[in-house]
Amino acid sequence: MTDFHITAAGRRLAFQQIQGQGQGVVFLGGFRSDMMGSKAAHLAGWAAEQNRPFLRFDYSGHGQSGGAFEDGCIGDWFADAHDIISACTKGPQILVGSSMGGWISLLIAREAPEKVAGLVGIAAAPDFTEDSMWDGFSDAQKAELAAKGAVQIPSDYGDPYTITRKLIEDGRQNLVLRAPLNLPFPVRLLQGTADADVPISVATRLLEHASGADIRLTLVKGADHRFSSPDCLALITQTITDLPASLL
């Protein structure tokens, strides 16, 4: 059942929650994805079977939540995640962040580490608005962004993406790979070797950049950015299960 939460900023967020016992798990989706995707659905089924607390939600402008996608940015979506986790969960959570959700999870870890018991990144994409989008734009695209405030880029997942100047400029205010990043809890990074959107170099850069006593990277040969094959889905839940016993 889908419920709705109004954030402090007045944004209406759709969410689904499973009550249970033990350490809670929160799924944070990717750029233009939603909480009904295969990874979120798999985790919801697993949580129900395991009687584990579980929360999934749509950022503003995504899925069933209010607002227009083009009006949003990383800072807004981080605020959405922080707000709904604060409102709907108790105590530190295991954050499972997919692609952009990995970046959002790292922002939560940096700004509110008391809310994080552990972090699982699935093709985590920190700083992608700068390192992938902006650095990948042609001079003509950069000029169009400056003049018109938006530019369209092709997508392998459907209609072209509208990338706004707001998204790029706000992203620069939320970068996590340019300053110390302490992750004082278990961190597991899962990365496919056939990921055409987030290369292995992003995962290794994050592994090298972050400080923490228990950070591990697992590479899956042949897995793409969706990371949604039966084997990949099983690896996600197994990774959560294999976190230190104190979290389970």
C-alpha cells in the first residue's frame, strides 16, 4: 500500500513501508527511477519474508510523488530522503542506494551519520552531474545550458533526459569526492563490469577516497547498470544478510 508524506519543504512523497523486527533497511533509487523497480520490489519481498523493517519511496518529481522532475536537483532529493527517513524510521538504518541513490546515501552518511548503520551501494554514482554529465557535454551543449537553462540528452531507458542548469549547479554544491568522506560503518559496494553508465573507475575512486574500517568492493563480471538479473538481486540481499551480526 502506498502512503504519502509531506516534507518540511512541502513536497509530497509517495512511500511504501513494511514493519518488522531488527535492523531497518531503506532503499534509495536512482535518477528518474521509482520505488516500483525490480531491485526495490525484490528487497520488499525479501523484507516481508524476513520480517525486517523496510522503507522505499519516490523522490519528488519521481514515480508517484508530487512535483516535476525538471524542477528537482540533488540537494532537493537529498532533503527528501533525509526528511522521510527521519519521519518514518527509528534509529540507524541500512541504506541501500542504487546509482544516484548511492550518492544520496553518501550525503546522508556525511550530513547525518547517526542515521546510518551500514551502506550498500549498487553501481553508486557519486558526483555524476559533474563527472559524467558536465564533463561529457560538448561546448555547444554547455552553451545551450547557459543560454536556455536546460539541455536534452539521449537516454538508453526511454525518452531523452532534460538536464537543467539548476541540476548541474546544485550538484556542485553536493559533491562528495572532493573533500574527506568518513564512513564509520560497514560499507559494501556492488559494481557490474559491463555497466555502461557508471564505470568501474567510479567505484574504485570511491573505495580509495572514503575513509572507514570496513569498506569493500565486489565486482560482478558481465553485470550491467540495472544490476537486476536474478543473480544480482540475490547478491544484493545476501550482501545485506552478510553485514556484521551486530546490524542484524
